Amino acid sequence: MIRTIHIVGAGMAGLACAAELASRGHRLVVYEAAGRAGGRCRSYHDELLGRLIDNGNHLILGANPALFHYLDVIGARERLSCPDAAVFPFVDLRTGERWTVRPNRGRLPWWIFSPGRRIPGTRWIDYLSGLRLAFAPKSATVAAATRGIKGPIVDRLLEPLTVAVLNASVNEAAAALLWPVMRLTFGAGEAACRPYFAREGLGPDLVEPGVAFLTSRGAELRLNARLRRIEMTRDAVAALDFGADRVAVAAEDIVVLAVPPAAAVDLVPGLAAPLETRAIVNAHYLLKAPVTLPEGSGLLGVVGGTAQWIFARGNVASVTVSAADELAERSGDEIAALIWRDVAEALELRNQPLPTYRVVKEKRATFAQTPAMLSLRAPTQGRHANLLFAGDWTDTGLPATIEGAVRSGQKAARNILARG
């Protein structure tokens, strides 16, 4: 009989694991190095903007069953909102063209045969090139898997989608990670493609309800508890050393390590993990009026500039730039001015001066989702019987997203529940 489950890390992976186990009545202690839960999924009140903002814009789709299961467990599904249909407006800053991608209801994707629903300059047969990803080996990049495919289907769909999902360009991103996303979204119909948005923010809508649920179920959450060392015997974890506090791990206990890969490698000798990272840059602009996007959409795709996605957050335009290692090396002022030119053009705010802004750099936003790093993802079960791993960097079969993080936590929970 399992006595206590120690979950180290209260990001989305740790919270998802804890919520699943708490709902089954297990005794839990959750440790978090920071002063609050959420990890990279967090919100904070920005004094400069005078608004609650998320550290990064995370796109949630209907095809995120793990996340919705987590929200159902903690009773927070209603905290997300979504449009009545999946519509994705785009603007090409190089040509000034604007269009909207409209997947149709039902599983048969007849929308690719409708010029008014697909990307300008593409043919219906171009979309079938995505099927090549299904047969790509783990060693192939997206570019290698789709070699010979050129034109708008690459510039206006494949490249933006790859960068957004895998935080890497088609030339380095692993094809094996992009295919599951395409299959679960475009291959599953319009409902799977619908974007969902946190009504207040990632913290209030995803993290805080999870913490409240755990507390209500008797779980103990210890903040500002950074794990310094794991004491191990030959085949099991014996204790957790938090510096001022040493926690003995009984033979009946289980430890779930839900920390970033670099921290996991430091704590577990001999562990292989994807340590190469990629950056994401977000810029938030305080406008004079609420952001209005085509057809009432909550986001706008941008092609041909530095900005990639613009999210409407009331009168704050939040911009995400993925695969942003070079951009992240620039100063915040330079980044803000560069991205603002794109935002002003995309939102038709030309000649307006640079507004109040906040630039947020996440230099280690995700592990580098390349074929080389893909082979280093850790399995849920470690070589120690009572040690499990969770996190978007583990072998979930999905990219390093919120959905991937939540799935990893639920995999660890299922492993524990299967032990009886």
C-alpha cells in the first residue's frame, strides 16, 4: 500500500499529477521551489501596464483532452471560453493580404477544396503534403519530411505552424512531433481546432483552481522548497534533501520528479534528458482602445514580419514570437520597437507612437524539439522503483506544450494508480 506520494514541482505537470491522485484519495505532499505554483504557466499583475498578464501566450485547442480532463477534475472547465467556430485570421505584412482559415465541422476536411476557406495561393492538393509527416522517421526534420514542397503552403501554413507548435523552424524541428498535432487538430475536424482562452489568465484559471482543489482534498503544498539532493540506495529513493529540511522517503512512498530537465539531470545521476533549449519572446502593448481582430477572433496570425501571433486581451495586444533565440539577445526597448511596427501594421494603427509596453523573455521556454533532442526524452518510470518523471520534456509523444505537460503528469499518476 502506497503511504505518501511526494511530487517535486508544482508546474502544470506536477499539478496534473497531484490532481489526479488527490481525486482518488491519496496522501500527497507537493514541493515547489518558487513562491507560487504554476511554473512557466503563470500570471502576474504588471505595474507598468496596470493589468494582469500571462508570462506567455499559450494556445489551448479543443484537441487538448488531457488539459480538459484536468480542468474537469478540479472543476474549472468553465474558466475557459471559446468561439462558436474555429476561425483563424492571418495577415501577410509583405503583401498586405488578409485571409481567414476556416476548418469545417465534421471529420472530412472538405474546407481544403473551398478557396474561400483555405490559404490564398494554395491548392487543395498542397494540403495533402502534410501526410508525409505521418511516415517520417524520428531522425527527420519537418523540412526533410516535406522536401520538394514549396510556395504559400510552406510560407503561410507549414512554417508558422511548426514554429508555433515546436518553437523551432521547419529546418530543425522534428517531424515526428508535428504530425500528432496535425492529426489531432486538422485531422479531427473543426471542434478540435477551436481555440480556447483563459477568461482571466493562466494563473487564475488553470493554476489557482488546481491549488484550491488540492488543498480541499488535504494535499500539502510546500512553497519555497527547492530540492537540493536526492538520497538514493541502489534501487530506490531514500530521502529528499531540501537544505534546511530532510524528508525521509519510506519504502511504501513514491516520488514524482516534475522539474525542468536541467534540474532533473542535476538531481539524478546518469539521467539522459534534452538539455538544449529554445527561447520565446512575448511583448504586451497597452492600447487606447480594446483590440479588435477580424471576425471577433481572439488571435491573429502574422506572416512576413517579426511578430507571429497577436492575442487580444482587452486593450492589451499580446504578441508571441517563438524560435526567438536571436531576438531574445536584443534589449527590451529594441524588441518592443521592432515588434510594434508589425503590430501597428497588422492592427491598422499606422503612425501611432510606441505605446506603454512590457517585454518578457523566456530564454529556456522549451527544450529544443529537434530529432537529436527527441531521442533524449525520459520515460515516465526511472530506473529506481519509486521514482517517476513528469514534465513536457519527458516522452509524452507530444510537443513541449501545456497539453504535453499535463499529459506527462497524468501518465505518472496512472503509473501510480496501477500499483494499487
